[in-house]
Amino acid sequence: MEQKPLHSAMYHGTIELFDKFFSGVNISMKRLNERSRNVTEGVARAPNRSMYYAMGYEEKDFVKPMVGVANGHSTITPCNSGLQKLADAAVSALEEAGAKAQMFGTPTVSDGIGMGTEGMKYSLVSREVIADSIEVCVNGLWQDGVLVIGGCDKNMPGGMMAIARTNVPAIYVYGGTIKPGHYKGKELNIVSAFEAVGEFTSGRLSEEDLKGVEQNACPGSGSCGGMYTANTMSSSFEALGMSLPYSSTMSNIDTEKVTSAHDSAIVLVEAIKNNLRPRDIITKKSIENAVSVIMAVGGSTNAVLHFLAITSAAEIDWTIDDFERIRKRVPVIVDMKPSGQYLATDLHQAGGIPQVMKILLDGGLLHGDCMTITGKTIAETLKDIPSVPRADQKVIRTLDTPLYKQGHLAILKGNISPEGCVAKITGLKNPSITGPARVFDSEDDAMAAIMAQKIKDGDVVVIRYEGPKGGPGMREMLAPTSALVGQGLGETVGLITDGRFSGGTWGMVVGHVAPEAYVGGTIALINEGDSVTIDAHKLLIQLNVDEAEIAKRRAAWVQPKPRYTRGLLAKYASLASSASKGAVTDLDLKI
């Protein structure tokens, strides 16, 4: 049954402003094309205008603001296969509001399809490519604003990095989440399929049921349905003030998603009119709001990496230690998969991110004075949202009844990771383990051992040389972690890596270990059988080996030859910063 829009009247007042706005081309519109006039005005720009005439422009159009529509539509992945209708709605709305829409494509990599293969090395790299591609079009064509539409994981931070870099009026339109799949009375999502692999290999699932899960986990278009990376980032962008209220949890296939894309375009033109720019909205206080919501909803570990990258692009003073500062004061109040019960569609029906934000605001955990893309502050946006969530839902809790009293994304440090690494500590009975290291120099080697059932209770799996430079590209370890969960080892086996984890990962896992193995980090010096400690209570990750022995191993360590010497992965490996600084490519450039 189709959902009714939750926000049908939310922007009525904003849209009414446009009934009188742009009634015809006039001199007042000149100020709305301050950037694009560089390529449209004056005798010398006659050839430029000829190019526009070829696309149906008329003379009167050259005083209108030119707005980019960065369209992530593709048939590569279900996350992005439903984006064209949103782009079309945005283009239509922009033209109706008196702007000229300029649509261009952005690439994507499907994490779910590339997972567990060499192709996954391009996933994090695609974040940089997406950011670069949007920057190229926005600045190369002097666009007056940009509306970014994305679905899959790296579309989100890549788009926001470009928005922060270019600092032209902008809005983010999330493509929407997928609906849950169903098989034998159970709700499914993409992680169900990954975990089914481990269940099958351990004899806990029949071949018939493996195929049943496989064929029913993803019923249509939309991004992965739990509080995995895409939904984590969309929720945080709403909290950041760069997306419209309720837009982050809508389903891709529901008509309200198209309506939201249309409304987003209208709001963007108003932002251009008022010269409201991203860096007016993306501030240290609004970043704190976004991270607070990430903690409250139990979001993905990848959010740490991506917000380090976004704050770097926005030139905001933010470090990995700031996540720990926010974690200590914000409880988890939303019961979402992978460590909880519910999916994004459930959260939407329960009141969405506005309801979560209102609870945090009333509890003194949000900055209500932060500006949003609508021109309203957070407090103004939330003023009509009830302070207490509806009694007929179980997804959103109050601050008095949290799932966990503190946030779930812990920053661990120790001799294995002096720069800091990331652990998701919710959903575990005992988030600490000391055990023998089972050492693998690639995800592929680790996966082979897991599938052969060579990992036992109490082991600590070490997967290294998968960092930003060593992988290169920092692959996600969803395949091995899900296989361990499927084999019943999620609570009893630890896993540390200089790679990443999917937002769908849960268990006693620690990622983003920095410095990474490839640059000589201590993780490169761990030997098979060494005692390793993961202790989330103490925020500790430790190699229990004498410092003199570690120094001896360090002196003998030799950096391996790079896995790639040409092409995109080689360029990324050369430029990528440490994971503790976002694994970005423009941080320490020697110019």
C-alpha cells in the first residue's frame, strides 16, 4: 500500500513564495546568475551561447540561474536504478521556478555487488571520483547551484564533499531506501543474503533456503534497508540541514520520494535567491548535530570515515577524537538493523529523523540554532514535532529508555592503532576479547579460511594490507564478518582490519586501524598466534607483545611492492591520507 506523504504541507509556505517569484524575466534576476554569467554574457561569449542554443535555450534564459542536477541514476545497482524519476521531477521543478536545469551523470560502484572481490577496491575510491566529477561540472560550467541525487553508499559523502568544496547553493536528494524482502514469513534485506552464506557453509541452512533468501532479499529499487551506510548518511544529511525533513527515510518506490525531489528543487532556487551557501549550513555545530543523530540511530562505522572527509572538504576543525566526545553523551534510541530489529521504512512510519531530532533537541543534545537549506533553523523546523514518540511504535525510544546509554561507534587506541580506529560496540553481550591472532594479508585469504571453517571460538582474525594505500581502496569486510555470524561465531570471534566494514556488519569487529599495514603500522607486525586484546570498555586495541620484540619486528619489516602501478587505484594509493584523517586524496598535496 502506498505511503501518504508525511510532509505534504511542510513546505507549503516556501512554495507559495514562488507563485510570485520569476513571473517573468526581469533585471532582478541578474543577481541569481552571478556565476553562470561568466559563460553567457558579453560579445566574447557568443560562441558559448551558441552551444546553449543547440540545447533549446532562448535569449531570455541567459539571465536565469543555471543549476546543475548531479544525477546518480544507473542500472548498475538497485540503489541507483530508481533515481531517474527523481532527477526528472527536480528538473521540472527547477524550470518551473525560473531556473535552467543542467543534468549530468555521476558514477557509482555497488558495494553489494563488488563485495568480496577485487572490484570492491574501487568503492571508497569512487567517493573521490564522485566528488571530483561534481566539482568538475559545477566549477567548469560556472553553475549557480547544484542539486545532487544519489543512492548507493559513496554517492552520499562524495556528493557532500563536492558541495562543501564548491560552496555554491546546494541541496542533497537521497534516492530512498529499499523495501524489505520476504521469505517464509521472515523479513529480509541484503545482509540476510551475506549471512545465509555462513549459515549454508556451516550446515545450518539448506540449499533450497539459501536460494530462497538470495532471490527474495532485494525486492526492488532503493538503497540497502537497515541503518547501513546509505541510510546512515542520508539521516545525517537531514540532521546536517542539507536535505529536506523526512526525505532520508522515504522508500524509493513511493510517490512521496518524487514529491520530495520536486520540493527540494524549489527550496534550492530559493537558497540561490537568498545566497544561502553550504558553508553557511555546514559548520562545526551542525556537524555535531549530524554525528549526534548517527549515534542515536546506531549508524554505520563508515560515517566516521566519511565525516572526516566532509569536514576536511568544508575546512572545519574536526578529528577522530570528536566522534568519541559525541558518543559519550548521546545514547542509542533507535532500534535498527544490523544490531537491532527494524528497517528504514519502519523508522519512517514511526516519525522519521525529525522525531529523533526532536527528542535529542529537547534533551539538550542538538544545536537548535543551526541553519538549514530551507532558511529555517533546526528549532524552527522541529517546532511542531511532538516531544514524545507515538505509543503505537517500537522503533524510536526516549532518552529515559534508550537501547544503550552511550553511542555505539567507539574510537579505540593502543599500540596496534595509536591514531585511532573504529568499533561498533552495540549488540554485543561482552565487547571485549583477548585471543590468538589469526593473520591474513588480504580479505580473500581470510575468507578462504572462514569458508573452510578454520576459525574457532576465541580467535582474533587480523586482515591487513587492505588500508587506503595497501589495498588500495580500503575494502569492506562484510563477506567475512557475515560468514562468521552465519557460522555462529559473531559473539565469540574478534576481527581487526586496516580495511573497512559495511554498515551491515555487526560483531566484535574493529576497522580503520591506523597507521595501516602498508605504511608500517603495528598491524603489519602481528604474527600468527600472538595475543591480541580488543576491549571496548577500555577503548583499547593492544598487541600483547613486549615492546622490544615489536621494535625488532619493525626493524626487519619491508614494505611490500604496490599492488597497482598504473590507473585509478595507483593514483589513489599515492594520494590517500590515513583513515584517521578520512582517507581523502587532497589533504597532504605537495604543491
